[in-house]
Amino acid sequence: MARESCFVLDCSLYTDSIVKLIQAFHQIGWSCFGDQKAFLPLHDDDHYDWQTLPITDEELLSLIAEKQACGELCGVILCHQHSDAGVSLLARNTKEVQLNTGINRKTVCGDFTDAS
């Protein structure tokens, strides 16, 4: 039996930029993993065609900004610096940001997601 866990956040009072939102996550310990960045490419037509490529942070943020300007679904994989837990961040805008917690999901009390 599979279990999923996700959080939907409204960050629109903080910023209207997904790039600034990703930078804020970076400031609290969440970032892309190493030199390989996992993201949804430009003009993928919402096919969730995740790609992992050795691009710089600047290239990734530029891609995210361009996707948001085109009204496309932005997606990036973030991992926490003090664990191997990760999230996929998906958003078209900052009013509805989805964090899916399925990457190396930790559990408590059996099979419940440890959201801490």
C-alpha cells in the first residue's frame, strides 16, 4: 500500500516570484542536490518529464523564471542539507505551491510521514 504526503502552501503574501521562493527555501537548508539538478524543463507541456542535468544554480533559477513567465508548471527537487529527505516543489505561481514529500520519506508510528 502506497502512501503519499504533500503540503500546499500559499506564499503569495511573501512573494510572487517562484525563484525568490526557492531562494528562501535555500536559506533555511533546502537546496538542489549537488551539481545535478532535477527539474521540469521548459515547454514540457505538463508531461512531468523530469530531467536531471549538471547545470548551475543560476541556470536553474533562470529556467524557473522563464517557465513562470510562460505560465508553465515549475518543478524542482529540493533536499535538506542535514538529511537525505527531499521534496518535489511544484508551482505555477506562489499562491499554490505544492511540496510532495516522497523523496526518502521518513516515517513514524508505522507508515505515517514524519513531517518534522
